[in-house]
Amino acid sequence: MPDLGIDVLFKGTNMLRLLGGLWVAARISLISIVISMPLGILVGALMTMKNKIVRAICRIYLEIIRIMPQLVLLFIVYFGTTRAMGWNLSGEVASVIVFTLWGTAEMADLVRGALISIPKHQYESAEALGLTKVQTYIYIIIPQTVRRLIPLSINLITRMIKTTSLVLMIGVVEMLKVAQQIIEANRMTSPNAAFGVFLVVFLLYFLVCWPISMLAKYLEKKWR
Amino acid sequence: MNWEFIGKYLPLYERAAVLTVKIGLIGIAFAILVGLLCAAIQYYKVPVARQIVAVYVEISRNTPLLVQLFFIYYGFPKIGIRLTPEVCGVIGLAFLGGSYMAEAFRSGLESIEPIQKESAISLGMNHRQTFQYVILPQAISVSVPAFVANVIFLLKETSVFSAISLMDLMFTAKDLIGLYYKTTESLFLLVVFYLIILLPVSILGTLLERRVRYAGFGD
């Protein structure tokens, strides 16, 4: 069994640095999630409105964001807008902008799906029982929507965390970049470190995302 | 916008787009194969293999493609497995896509109520006929939306191949930005080429979904 270089991570502060990189990625996704959830709910609600113009605008926004690979969006914001508008954007801010736009679109689609999945007779029965519009939403529609929505939005969070690995490509020093630095720095003493270090990165991503998607699966089963 | 620049570097993008599509399609084809195999194993509840598939699905779905590619491209040579970037791309896409495809197919197969199978058998069909004429057509129409979504998702994921030095669209765009500082033009071409690849797939997918929605059984 050749030396696979996992021991490199236990030298000095290497493991801490790697976890610091993970925190950078997690911070970007956390901020984006916190902003995009309420925005997504708003846009999703707008998409179920009867006004055709509002719906069309939301639809166009949704389709444009969803058809482009996230990496292309990152490039457009990081390289494109900085050149066109002449401002200075750090990689982290650019990623937060992109992931917020993307998260809002995805969340809006989930909200829309959950809202239209409530059968019409729910609204009609509520009205027949004499509930006002506000009461209908508070007691009938929102509780049902939320139950369908929560597992799906938790899944969106794991997708967001996984996608933040892309920010490496616009120069943000996150876990993969730190891993590369560690491997480069120990090239002489531990030439096989690439295997061990990337394996650890792989496992760390798994350890972060797996419990979250398990929770989503559990809630989905429980609330069905 | 400098159209001369665009005209000059169009062939470069064309070559990159062909490469992106080629690796994307081969990767997706393998992903479908892996997905079918995994779905079959889970559907027929093959012992041992079933547990392995379950672990594989969880690992593949909970890690980013970029990390998988880095591990395959930079990590594997250290244990003596040397692969070209193209092969790495295909393997990565198949590894990631396999689990997504497996889930799509499995959910289709599992959505068919046991009563369908029982009725078919009581009508005198054998197992092959039951599967071919009763289970499969219904399962396909249930899986199609997820399948189409996966194909688009995987085509979009090919954008990370530039990280393992494949000369794909992203790589070309980044190269041109770095070399000539023609950011607007390079990004414009990048978006146009991704639209050329992804829009037809998206539209075809929508049409296909409509076409197979004839089976409104149950509701």
C-alpha cells in the first residue's frame, strides 16, 4: 500500500485551513439561502397571480436563470458586469449575487408548484364555510403548502452547497483551492497527497450534504 | 461589441461546443446505462447489490461533480490509474448522472401500483408480457419529466470540465478573456453557444413530456 498522503492534513494547521475553506463555501451558500428563500416565496406567489404581465416577467426571469449553467452566470457577473459597469466585485460578492438569483428562481418554481398542487376545492370549501380570504390562506392553504415545500427547499439547500464548489473557478479561496494549495506545498515530501487530500474533500462534502438530504427525505415521508 | 473579434474566434467556440456536446452525450449515455442497471437492481431487490447501489446513490448525489472530477483526475493517478481529461469527464458525468437517472427510473417503476401487475397476471400474461405491455409504458410516462430534467442538468454540469483542462466552452471563454481582455464578446459567444446547445433540448423535452402525458391513470 503506497503512502496516500492523508497524513499531510495532520501537519501544522492544514486540516483547520481545509475546514476554513469549507466555511467560506458554506458562508456563501448560507447568505444566498437566507436572501433567496423569502424572495423566492414572493416570486413564486407572483407567478400564481392572474395578472398575465407579472406572470410573463417572472417566467422569463426563471427560464433565463435556469437554462444557463451556474458557472456561466458566475462568469457573467464576475467578469462581465465588472467590465461593463466598471465596478470592482470580489469573487465572494459575485458568488452571493449569482447564488441568490439562482436560488430565488429555483425557490420560486418550488413555491409555484406547491401552490398549484393545492386542489381548487380547498379554496371553495373554505369559502363555503364562510372563511375570509385571509383566513383561507392562514388556516387552509399555507399549512398545506408549507408541508410540501419544506422537504423540497431543504433539498435546494444541499444543491446550493454542492454548487458553491464552482466558486473556485472565479478565484474564491474555498475548500478545493485550499486543498490544491496544501498539495502543492507538500509536493516534495508527499507526492501522493492529491489522492488523500481530495478524498478528504470528497468525504467532507458528503458529510455536510448527506445529513441534510436525509432530513429532507425523512420529512417528505413523514408529511406525505 | 467588436464583431470582427467575434467572427475571428467563432471557429474556436464551434470546436469547443462540439467537444462539450460530444462528452456530454457520451457521459449521459453511460449515465442512462448505469441508471437502468441500478434501477433494475433496486426494483428486483437483488440482495447485496441493492445495498451497494443505495450507498452509491447517496455518495454520488451528495457530492459536487467538480469534487468528483478533481478526485478522479488528480487523485487517481497517484494510485496508478492515469486517465485523459476526456475519459475523466465521461466517467464523472456517468458517476454523477447514474444516480440521478436511477432515481428517475426507480420512481417511475415504483409508482405503478401492484394491482396493475396482479391484473395483468390474472389476464394470463406472463412476466415478460406484464413488464413489456403494462409496467414499462406506464413507468416511462411517469419518469419522463425527471429524465428530461436530468439530461438538461447533466448538460449544464459539463461546464465544470474546464477545471480538468478540457478545452470546452468555459475554457475557451476564460482563455480569450485572459488573452485579449475582450470580456463582453467572449461572454456573449459563451451564452449564445450554451443557448444553442440547451434551448433545443429544453424545448424537445417539453414536447416529449406533453406527448407521454396521455396516461392519466388514477386521477
